[in-house]
Amino acid sequence: MNILNFQSENPSERDAFKGESHDRVAQAIHDYISSRKNHRVIGLDGEFGSGKSSILQMLEKKIKDKGSKSVLWIFDCEQNYQGSIKSNFIELFTDQVTDLLTKVGDKDAIPEVLKTRDIALGRHFSYTKDTRSHISVWAVLLIASGVLSPTFIRDYLPQLRASAELPWWQHLFYLGTSLAPVIILILAYFFNGKEQTGKKRWNISSLLKGSSDDQITETIEISKEVSPLDLKRALRNHLHAVKEHHFIIVIDNLDRLPRDVLRSVWSDLEIFTSVTGTENLSVIVPFCSTKVSKYLNGDTEHSYDSKDFIAKKFPVVFRTPPIITSGWKDAFRALWSETFGPASQSDADTCSIILQRHSPMAGGLVTPRLQKRFINDIATTMLVTAGQPSVVCIAAYIAVCKYNNIPIETLLKEPSAPATDSATPTDKADEKELKEITSLNLVRTRRTLQTLFGEDMDQGWPIQILQIHFQTSPDIAIAELIDQPLATAIESQDGKKLASLVPYFGFTDSFVRGLEGAVSPNNLFLTLHEAASSGNCDIGALIPLVNKRFTESPLLEGHVPETGYFEAIKGLINLGVSKTIFDGKLEAAHDAFLQMNRQAFDPDANDSYQKTITLYDSYLHALDYQFPELTMDSSEVLFHTLVPDPDLLVIDTNRISLSQKGRVDAVRQIISNDTVALEMTPLPEDEWVHCLYQYFGQMKLSVKKRDYQLDDEQAAEITTAISSDPADERAWLGLAFFEKYSSSIPTLIKSYASSTKSNFIKIAMAVAYIRQDMGAELAEIPEIESAFAQEPEFLNAMTGALITTGNLFALVLQPESRELVAPLLVRVIKDRLAASIFTVDVYRHYTELCEALEDAGLQEGEFLEWFTSFPLAVQNIPTLDQIDPQFLEEILTGSNKMLLAFRAHILNRDFGPEIAAPAWLAIFNSPNPRVANALDHMAVRKLDFAGEKNAHSAISTYFTTAVKQSPFVALSPSALRNIKNVLNLFDKDTKFIVGTELRACIYDSATAVESSIFILSEFGALLPSVAPRNAVEEDRLLRILLFLHREPGSTSLASDFLDSRWEQLADWSISKDHKDTYASYVTKLKERLPKVHKDLSNKTGFKARMKKFAGALMARPADTDD
């Protein structure tokens, strides 16, 4: 293949295709025009390069071979449309006719032919010139005056010498006529002196014709452009001159003319149609109907309209055969063999498939001209490309990239990559279909090339395509396509350019090579982020490469982020970039941030502080890390740089807390000003309040000691500052932070309270009073309630930082400050602003506090719920004689955890196993209603009781002592209530024992009967049995019945009890000695012991006695003696 034979574009006289279809078309045309009966205007339709010229060559050869008097002449419109195409046609056709006349020996006819040509071209012409000349009026007047003036002079002179005087008007007349020539010249110059004819100004000689410019009007009968009629006459005359011959005129390349010229020539074709009807002329017009119809179409016409025009001009149209049916591949192999030799037929077949697949012609046609051009392009490309790439790759590159204008990037893209020219919803149906076909053909061609050559970086088809495109070696080619554009894209941070390179063959290898060099993290990350954000680029395969490179090498050392850097890495991390790459930078930024906050504030280093903060904040935001909770020992840099910054992304000052040392520092920082520096850089006037809110506004009331309060030395300095400038708000704020208040402070506050206008100062004064529990003084501060309402945030900060709940409780209990402080306490409760509380006032004054808070809008239940929500120390609750009765009631009836703990503690402390018997005796006799209330609830609610042992002993002792009194004294109501409640707390067995002990007391003859009546009345339910067991007990029972009879008003409870135990008495076996007495007493107590009486009346051995005693009782009005 060192010597290549290139294909020529000249028409062929023989049919190179196996099917010989072109030759058949030529023969058909020859046969058609041979008959004079057929229409003489013939069309030959075919695409560009489809072999129309070859068909005409074959036709001419057939005409010559036949030896007829037919002459084929081809008129090339493309070469002769400049100027006048009709004039050029007449000139060239005249040459053909004269040559033919010379050839046949008829030279006499040549002059007439030439004359016809000259007449048609307008070279013979004649015209009539009509010239009109005239002498000027001034010239006529001048001549006339010149002739008459001497006559008047001769007549005037004699009259001057005559004796008779002439009238004045005659003198004037003679003078005028004598001087007339001069006057006329002067007037002529006056009226015409400024006129200019041509380039000459008017002068006296202009009065005469010989010295004037003449204006000539001519009429010339000549046409400057050859008209269709002239062409028709000339054509007819020329054909008449060679009437023995048959002229076949081929009007070639009509479809290659510009649109306007084509439309003009198309209209002139009617001339040939009219001439061919009677003369020895045939016309063949080769054309591409697709191109011609497109040019003939108007803006609003359909394609059928123009095709109808073609059909009108050419009733008979021969068409070049479709190439695919002409055995074109055999011809292609032949042409291939002529150029590359016979040894590469397989390559020829592959290339022919690629050409057919990517033919640039309409409908995918493969014309002979396209085949020759394709082979020649392959050959020339092969000669100039280094490395001897495969001809198949060359063919693919030429067919795809050169003929179809498809970028090489599209050819080299991965099939899965998004195509930039893919079909869109806005495409028309035919455009969409065309794009889909093109895309499918590209896939097929890629598959063909991959099968033949593979895709390796050394000899694969992509690298050969690159060699062909750049006409250089593989390494330079890949550098031209990807390496250099990739490096440029990264360096210029052009993500869209990088995105366009990603789908290319070899991009990943190129990207790896780029990473191995000195790559800027700013450029790389910003470019990758923009590429990923473009919407049509997947950088997922690049992320592991980036992770590996930055993990293995410290590329971020000394790196200074640019604008957009953090946004870029945030986006890339979401796509898979490892956060560990940036851990070192984040840690360094964190350490710098902490180190900055440990330093004393330097106003000159503010820019450095902001850079440190912004860097750390940006890294946290980019890596999606939460700002860690920090505790700082210094607040100076924090307050000057972080707290007032509203533009932080992640750093949250709410997560920065201050240690005890830090709070001490913060108080000094907030209070510091130009007067009281406290060794700190004062905050700007508009920032100290914000810092106070930030770090003290969220504090809750606590019972803990506040270490940040100011000592005596600092207090003295602030007091001095107040005396110097009573309007200094920060100095008064410092006063509120005093650890201790001397007796002079209330006086100082009082001296300035009435004059101050600042709400901050008023609140600071109020806090100082509140901390000292000075309610009356607090209420005297002018408009203090308004100050509280107008500056709630400042009040909250001061309250949480300095005041305790003990202060608020104490002031609520003071009548002077109750209305002012109660709402503040309500807000503390509702907003849960207390961390720990003082409890003493609540334990002792719960009822009073509830009433005050209820007036301020807080219900008792809310207060109790809030109070018991704290982990209170139950051991601090006061004794029962000191605790508020209502609070004790809540303890005994409440059910929340804290109240239950209180209750358990009180029950165990005051009624538990540690309470000895003497203490129980004191409890029994206690007049304290809180003790009774506690025992009531214990008994009613069956609360846990652990003091039963000692209580039992105390009750036994108590009863033994009480019944043996002489005279007997009944228990007090409170003692009786307490004892009953305690007895109700005993279990069943203990109650039985107590009942047995009480029974013994009842039947003890050594005690007063009144004690037995008392026991039966109050504690009878505890007695196991009332029936006597012996004579002594019988005697005691009879004495009890006698006492019941004698004291009916005070013994009703006892009689009711005995009547309720009638069954026990019914089982009693009374001795004979006491039967009459017992029956008598029962009869007397019939109304009070009805059940006993009824039972005894029906009992054997007593019926007669009962009747007897009943009759006796009825007979006597009253008993006076028992």
C-alpha cells in the first residue's frame, strides 16, 4: 500500500456496477429520443453523485456508435450562470452550430448564424437622434437694438441742433433707444450671471449658440438583456441552419445553481419546450428532484406543489437506479482494489458497511461519487497519519466525524454517557427519529470497532481514532483530547468542561495521571463540584481515586481555602468523598479556635480572630459535623468575637458554656467600661447587654453560691464609679452582682432611685433590694413595675443570675412587695426558671403563698406541681407543729412521688417504730390539730403504720392509768380522737388484745363504774365478750346496769352497745342469786335494752319473773329505791 491509486471524479463511459443499471438507463434514453414521435424534453432525476453524468457519457457513446446525425451537447449551468446565462448559452450554442456547419462544409450559412447571434445579443442596433437648438432671447434683443440704435442716433442728433425744443419724454426716448444695446447687456448679465450650465458659468458669449451647452434628448431601440423571445428566435434560427441534424442539448448542473438563479432558469425552460415541438431539438435536464423541489417551494407551499411543477416541465423523467440495487458493493470492492490493492477485501467489506451506515446523503444513499470520495479520503488520511492506524478506524472516523459532523468526543463517549445531541421532547417527529437512528448506528459502529480492535490504551480503536483525528502519536493524541483539556479545566475551575470530558475514552487514566501531579485542592474540588452540579455528569468513579490520593499524600498541608471551597467539599462529601481527608484540617482549626479563646483579647488581632472562627465554622458546616459542647474558662475573646456574630453556620454559642472561672471572667467583662476596667477590654456599648442575655439569660434560680459575685474591693470600685456617674448602667449592673451588701448600699440606692430614668438601672436596684429581702424599699422604686414590663429579658437574666426562690418567697410574704414580686414568681414557676429552690417558706407558709400566687394568676395545683417537681430533701420538712396545715393536707392526700416521699417521712418520723411509748402518750394527749389530721388520714386511708408496738404499749398504759383515776375523768375529745385513730391502725390481733385488756378494766371492781361506762361507750367494739364469767363479774355487770338506769342521759352509748351484744348476754348462765336482780334491771331498762329484754322475756326460767317485775313496774309510778 505504499503506492496508492486515487479515484477520479470524471464520468465513466462504462457501467462499473455489476447490475449494469446505469447502462440500461442510458440505452432507454437513447431509444426514447431516437423516435421523433416522443416528447423532446426529458428529465433525468438522481441524487448528487448518483451517476447522472456517467449515464450521459454512456448516451453520447451510444449516439456516436450508432453514427446518426444526432449531436449531444452539454451546457453546464454551474459554469455559465455568472453574468447572463442566456447570453452565455447563445454564445456557446452558436459555437457548436458554426463548428457543425464548418464540419459539414456549409460555410455560407455561418454569417447568417453569426448575425442571428449578434441580433440576439443586442450587438446590432439603430436609433434616431432628435436635436433642438435655439438662440437666446437676450441675443435677439441685442441684435435688434444694435440695428435700430444707429438710426435713432442719426435722427436724434439733428433735432438737438434745431431751434425747437423737444419735450422731455422725447429726450428720454431717444436716449433709451440709443443706449439700448448697453442696457440689454446689463440686464442679461443681471438675470443670467449666476446660472451655470454644466461646468461653465454664464458669460456674454453664452448669448450665441456656438458658445453654449446643448441639451439633447435621444430614443434608442435596444435591449441590454437577452430576453426569452430573443433566445427563442436565436435558438430557432440556429436549429434551422442545421436542420439536417438532431441536436440533443443537455442542460447540466441545474440543481447546483443558487436558489434565485435556479428559479429564473427554471422559468426559461419553457423556451426549449416550445422549440422542441417543431424543430430538430431534444433537451435532457439532469437534476436532483429533492434539491430542486426544495428551491422551488415557496415559504407556505407544500413539497407536492414543487414536485407538480417538475412534472409539468418534464412529463418524461428517467431516474438513476438506486445504488443498493446496482451491486454497488462489488463496485466498491473494485474501487478499493484499485486504490489499496486486492489484499484487503475484508477491510473493504467492513468499510462499505460503515459507509452505508453513516452515509451523509438523504435516505442513506451510497452514490458512486460518495464511494470514490470515501476511498480517496481514507487514502489521504492514511498517508498523513502517524503510526499506520487501521483503514477501518480511518473509515469510521471519516464517515462519522467528517461526513456527519459528529464530534469526535461523541464517538469516543461511553455508550451509557448522556448524549448532548439526544432527542428532546421539543424535537419534531422526523428529527427525533433521525437522532435515534444516528445514535443506534453509532452504537453499532462502536461495537464493530471494539470487536475488531478492542479498547486497550495501546492499540484499541479509541486510541487509533485519536491518532487519526490529531494526526499524531497515541500519547500526544490522548494528551490533546483529554490530558491538556483536563488540566486546563481543573486549573481554570471549569466544571462544565470537565463534565464534558468524563465520558471520553481514557478519561479515568488521564484523571489519575493528573492527580499524580501537583494538583491544587482548591482547583480540584471546585471543578469536581461544578461538574457534579451540572446535572449530566456522574463523577462517582472518580471519588475513590480522590480519596486514595488525598489519604496517601498530605496534599492539604499549607492549603488555604478559596471562595466556594467549603461548599464544594460539602457537595462532594455527599457524593462519597471521605471526611477523613479533612480530619486533620478540622482538628487544626478546632485547636486554633480553642487556643484563640484562651487568650486575652487583642483589638488589633480582630481580623485574625475572624479568620480562625470562619475557618473552623466552614469546616464544621462542610463536613456536616455538629459543633461540640465546650466549656471555657475565659470569656473575653468569646464576647468580643463570637457572641455578636450573626453569620455563623454551625458554631452555636448556646453550646459554649462557661466554667465557674469563666463566669467570673464574664461578669467582669460585662461590667467593665471606661471607668471600671477590671483589667478587661470593655465591650462596645451595644454588645454588653447581648452578652449578658446570652450567658446569664438562660440561667435558672439556684440555691448554690454564685462564685462570680464581686468582692469587697471590686464593690468599692463600682460604688465610687456610681458616685462619679450615677447614669452608668454597667456600674449599677455591677452593684447588683455584689457578694455582700453593706448598710450603706440601701441608702445609696435610695438617693438615686428617684432621679434615674434608665430601666436597666431601676432593675439593678430592684435586684439588690430583692437579694436583701427588702420588700418595702423595693416597692418604693419609682415606676419599677413598668421597668419590669418593658425589659423582661434583662429582668430574666438578672433574676436567674442573682436571685433565689427564697428571696421571692420572702418578698411575696411581705405585704408591701407582694403585688410586685408575685407575678415575677409566677413567671419563674410557669417558665420553669428555677434549678433548685428554698423550701422553708413553702413548708411554713404554703397557704399564704398559694393565696398570693392565685391573685397573680397561678392556681394552687400548678404551684404544688412545680414545687414537688424538684428533688426535695424530705428530712428538712418541719415538725407537725410548724408545718403549714394546708401543705400537710396535700402531703397526706397527694399522690405524686415527692408528696408520697414527704408522707412516708412524716409517718415514719412522727408515728414510726422509733416513737417510744411516752412519746405516744404525748401524741394521744396532743391538742395539735395537725397531729389529729395526720392520724385521721392514716386511719381513713389505711396508710402504712410501723409504730404499732410502742403505740399498743402506750395505749395499755394510758387506759390502765385513766380507768384507775378516782374520781374517774373522761378523756378529752382530742385524746379520744387520737386514740381511736391509732386503734384503727392496729391489726386485728392487736385490736383483740386491746379489747381483752379493756374487758378486764370494765370488770375490775377496783375501778369506778364510770370508767366501765366510758369504755363501753367509746371502745365497746373492741371487747371480745361482755357476758360475765364469774360472780365478781356478774356483780360488776349488775352495777353497770344500775348505773345505766340511774344515768340515762349520759349512758345511751353504753346501753346501745350492750343491747347490740344481746346474744352474748342470752348465753350467759346467771347464778340463782342474781337472776331476780338481773331480771329487774332488764325490765327497768326495757326501752333502752329492747333486744335483751325480749330475749330474756322468752327465756325459760325468766318468763314468770319478767311478768312479775313488769306488773310491779306498772303498779308503781316510779322507783325511788333500787
